[in-house]
Amino acid sequence: MTGIAANNLLVRRNGATLLDGLSLSLGPTGSVAIIGPNGAGKSTLLKVLTGIDKPSAGTVRVGDRDLASLSNAQRASTIGYLPQYFEPHWDLSVAELVRLGADRSDRLAAGAIEAATEKFELTALGRRRWSTLSGGERARVLLAAVLVVDPPVLLADEPAASLDIRHRLDVIRALTRRPDRLSVVVVHDLDLAFTFFERVVVIDRGKVVADGPAKSLIEDRRIDEVFSVRFDRLKTPDGWLLRASTTNS
Amino acid sequence: MRVWLLLVLALLLSIVIGAAAGHDWMSPADLLRALAGDTDLRSRLLIDWRLPRVLAAAFVGALLGLGGTVFQGVFRNPLAEPYLLGSAGGAALGATVALLVPLAAPQSLVLPVLAFAGAWAATMLVIGISRVAGAVDAAGMLLAGVAVAAVLGALRSFLMLALSDETVSLQIVLSWVLGGVQTPTWPILGLLAAISVACLALTLMLAKRLDVLGLGETMAIAFGLNVNRFIAFAVLAGSVVVAAAVAFGGLVAFVGLASPHIARWLVGPLHRPLLPASALVGAIVVTVADAIARSALPPAEIPLGLVTAVAGGPFFILLLARRLRA
């Protein structure tokens, strides 16, 4: 079990402040949805937490260690990262892609590749090349390649945003159902955020503006402020529906 | 497995054809007699001249295949080529200096050394420029490479015009710039073989990380690759390979571009099989091209680089067209 914490993160690029002293402590287990309007800094936060982008100031701690002090191999097998958009440059096969994901860990559990291949229903697709796969199949391949090492921390930048609803639900379920693990997912669909995740963090202009259990945070009016709309909150049998109100407040 | 067998058989066949081809055509029987230790004139011609030349062509082709594969892998661009990136241009400039400037050491020693130095310096320059410009990514390096290659080409032409007072030396440089494998002695061929094996080993060490880099820079970092450091190292390794190819074969165009493509069709895009396959394809291509260069217009010899350019140019256009359509 490994949590991840951002301490006073500052990211400036080309004169713009993308993260503005953001602090956030996540985990060590559970599912966290990160929501916020476009340009809030969600993707930047995930990249800094993964170690892909370096912050101008501030630190990231993974478990009881500084992210910068981890070796590349330790970092890659501790933190799984799912990008918003993924397109390999070479037309690799499904099995080759999963294998590349597995090879980043030097302590891979026996049978992990077979288990991941089976879990994401890729067994029959092993020899198929990336260019021949559908969007849903591609999402499953990426999930298998990232999750094959069973990383204690998963940071996902809504990898399913462009999929149809059934495949999107499949992906969200795979991301959130990880017992004794931490899953942090940038979610664009607020209903999914409040239905599938235990905790929701609202980010705007590079800062955390609201943070709490999904059940209680749903009532928080700061969500309306951040998205600049008024939401109607409708309870459904299995979650919440947030509908942007069509009448002026 | 069958693909590898076919590649090796094709290489052996092209070597036999290469040994047979020339101003004076030999039969396979001549070749067998020569290999069995016969000492008549034809056999000695084969053993002392034809065979070393053919094998040198094969090794130069293998090096070009390896170099092209590394550069395409690093820049994740199937159109990347050593000649686009300054390293071949740097090697050519170093070799031109060796050919035109009278130096104390023997030319056979100075030329490879200066070619290495030129390729290395040009590559460092490309890396340096892209660093200073703040564009260490693949596209930035490629553009810096194009600019450096253009400057180096101009410098080489200037040297050729300024330093050659007799037409003979200009012709030597020109024929070398146009590409051509010199006939080596057996010890030099042994050196070339050792360099080629070392280059294969060096590039195979990069194979796994080239695969990871092929996932894109973001995913590569997430999968634990130190992307900037690896790119700089791989470019350097690639330029060592290219310098070796240029030192022994001059400027042979398009083989470094085409071999990885053909190899990818045969064994797929993973670099561990791709590198040796691309070396084999390059060896076959250059061996056959060299045979054509020696035998198409007897008694004259066409520069090897012209043969590969005539065949490779349309290949490049085909790739470009396919890429633009896709």
C-alpha cells in the first residue's frame, strides 16, 4: 500500500501558471476522481505526480519517499500512468505491447502477463497489430500494459473519454476495482465521478477548491461555481445525476 | 525461423552473384575452385580482389541497415536517415579532409579516423544545437540535423573546389562521395568484420529501450526510460555505426532508409529481431548493388551510390506518398 502526496506544487510554463501551489494527499488505497473545467491543471497534475513533468517548485512524495529519489524502474513499477491519448509509433502486436508494459518491473509476479491478458479479454487478440484494433480493444490493451505490473498507485487521465458508454464503463470499473490499491482518475463525466469513485477532488486554476467523499461533496455548490453552470442534482437508484440546469438561477 | 533462413540464403546467393559479377564474369565452378585453394590467375583474382570487395560491400550494407534502424527508432520516424541527421555529412567531411589535405599518417589510417571524428562532432553539434534551442525532442533534433547536414555539405564542396589543384584528386573524392566500396586487404576486411559485429552488439543493447521509446516520449518516461539521456546515447551509438559505414563505403544513399522498412515487413517492429534482420537486408542490397555497379557498364564502374540512389529514390517517394495518404 502506497499513497501519493503533492506538496505545494508550482508549475509555470511559457508564462502561464498551470499548478499554483497545489497540495493534495491521496491514498494509500481507494478510488479518487479528479474533476474540473478545461485548463484547470488536471492533466498537468497527473504528469507531475507520475514524474513525466518536473514542477518548478514543490515536491511529490510516494509512500514515505520523495518521487525524485526513486529510480526510474522503481517509479515505473510503483506508479502506473494511463495517458489521455496513446498511439504507438510502430505497429506492435497486442502481446508485444503487454510484454513491454510487463518488462518495466523487475519483480513481475509469475503468470502476471497471462492474468492481465485474460482479465482484459485479449487472449484471442494476442497476435493482432495495433492498427487493426477498435477503440475499445485499444483501451483494453493499454489497460493491460499499464496494470500488468499491478502498480500500487494508478494515475489515469480519463483514457476512455472517446469511447462509447459501455466501453467507458468497462474501463472505469477496471480502474476503480483494485483492492488495496490507489486509483486516481481524471474524469470528465461528473455522473461517473460521483457514482463510481469514493472520493472526489475538484481542481480549478491550478488549485484544489473542494475535496471530500463523493456522497457528501455532490451537494457542494462550489462545483457549480467552478464549472460556471447551475447543476440540478438528481438521485438515481445507483448514484447521482448532475444535469446542467437549463433555467437561469 | 523461416524468414531468417531465407535472409541468410539470400545473402549467400547475393555474395555468390557478387563474386561472379564483374568485367570478367566467373562461374560458380570458378568460385569453388578458388575456394579449394587453386592458384591460377582467375582464382587469385577471385580470392584477392573479388571476394574481399564483395564481403566488404556486405558489411557496409549491414552497417547501413543497423544505422538506419537505430536512427528511425530514435526519431520514431520511418523517413529518418543518417544522411538527414548530419552524421553521414560529418563523416564525409572528415574523409574529404583525409583525401585532400596531405597529412603525415597514411591515408588508409587517417580516413576512417577522421570519418569517425566528423560523424561524432556533427552528431554532438546536432545535439548541442537542439539543446540550446530548447528542442531536445525528436523533431527538433531532426531539423537541427538537416541544417547541420546542409552546412557540412557546403563545406565539403568548398574544400573539394579549393584544395584540389589536380583533377585526379578531385575525381578520387568525387567517386568516394558518390559512394563506393574499396577493395580491402584481408586484414582490413577482418577489421571491418570485427567493427560490424561490435556495432551489432552495441545496437542490440539499445533494442529494448528503442521499443519503449516507440511508445511515445510520455509513455516511455512513465515506463521508466530516461528519455533525453537515452536519445543522446542512441544518437551517438548510431553515428558510430554510420561513421564505420561511411569510412568503408563512402556516401551510399537510401540503404539506411530502405533496409529497416523491408526488415519490418519480414520480422515486425520489435528492435531485437529488427536490428539483425535489417543488417542482413542491408548486406543483401549493397552486395547486389555493388555487383550491378561493377558489371553494368564494363569496363567502367558506376559509383555504388548512384545505383542505390536510382533504386532507393523511387522507394523513398513511395514511402512518402503512402505516409501522406495515411
